[in-house]
Amino acid sequence: MREFLKEVQRIVVKIGTSSLIYPNGNINLAGIDQLAFVLTDLRNQGKEVVLVSSGAVGVGMNKLHIGQRPAEIPKQQAIAAVGQAELMNIYNQRFSTYSQQTAQVLLTRDIVEYPESRKNVINTLEELLFMEVIPIINENDTVAVDELDHLTKFGDNDQLSAIVAQILKADLLIMLSDIDGFYSENPAVNPQAERYTRITEIDENLMAQAGGSGSSFGTGGMHSKLKAAKRILANEQAMILANGRKPSIIFDLLAGKEYGTLFAPEQLEED
């Protein structure tokens, strides 16, 4: 059992593009509405909630009626600029339905590399949480190319969510994707693949089992999620990877139900 999850207070939720955009490129409004309901209810319970949201490029492609993700970085940045505004408009509308105030926070790599910027970001996020606001965080795609199709050693919202959880000393990172957890093989290829229910250490063997990139609308893949989990484990924190098709699964995860894959160090004893 995952009894300790019932006691978590500060939660970072990362939602992937595949949970926000249908395979046909249209926006999953029902999923976004359910996400807003769930996170607002957690806030009403007294929990502190931060949302790290992908989807700017995917929403921008939908808004501009672009069917295929362009390869050119400037085009991706322009699409992200359009999409980020539209995505926040949708979030604001849905969260307002439940009387929950949100705030947009766009970040770049300097939150890690420059101590002063890191301190400023932490101060801003802490103050928003104190004000009972839900920060909605994304990479600033219009000025940062790390998470776009650019050959760098680091960058995407999986990593960003792990960094946010780290600097805020969150009790839990919930990463919602288009898969039910981490498997020994690709379950779409091998139906007999085994889902790991708990992982306490990430080694080369596990990394080798991870696949490539994610959907055509996003950038993350299983390898990226394992890198994020490795960061979380190194900081002695916990992370759950689960299917975000129905964001209400968050309630079940926090109730201790064994959905998805829990990444947690051994010292986090389970009652």
C-alpha cells in the first residue's frame, strides 16, 4: 500500500501534451475541465498545488490549423507563442468555473544555473501558494529552445516538473502521460509487458527499456520521464507516472491505490 501518499501536502502535477490534445490535433476540453476540477478540489482540501503544463505547441498548431509539427525552430517558437496564450485562456476559463485563481509562470534554464534567478522563482511560487493560487508553469518556448527540436543535452517539461518539485521541496510529483506507467517493454507492441508498480532506483537496465520520443504534438518520451524520476529519487522525493486520460485518477493515486508506477526511495516507508 502507498499509505504515505494520503498525507502529502505539496503536490506538483505535470500534464503532458497527449493528455491535452486528441490524436486528431483537437483540444481535449473535457480532460482540461476535469483537471481544473481535480486540482481545485485538492486546493479546497488545503493542499498546495502546482501545475506544469505542456501543450503550447500542440494548442498553437490547432489554433493555426497546422497539421504537422514544423522542423524549423523559429516556426515552433511562433506556434508556441500563439498556443501558450490560447492554452492559458482555456485554463483560466475552466478554473474560473470552480472559483480557483491561477497564475502563469514561464521559466527558462536559468532557474537552475543562476542562483539569483532560482531564488526569485522560488519566492514567487511560494508567495502564490501562500495566496492559495495555482501556478501554471511552462517552459518559455519563445526564447528557450532546449525543449523544442534542438540538439541539447537537457530540456522538456518532464525535466522542468522535476526541477520545480525539487526547488519547492514538494512531497510528490504526479506525472500524467498517455501510458499507464513504466513497463518492461512497450505494451503497445507486447501486450505481455510487465508494469512496474514501484521503482526505488533507476539503473542502466531500466533506462535501456525506455523508448524514444512521445506524440507528434509533444516532445517527451519514456526516456525523458525516467530522467525526471532519477532526479526526484536523487533528491529523496516521490513521483508517480500514470495515465492522464482521466485526470480524476489523481484522487485515486492520493488515496494510495496502486495505479501507475511509483518512484520512491526505500526510506519512504509504506505502512
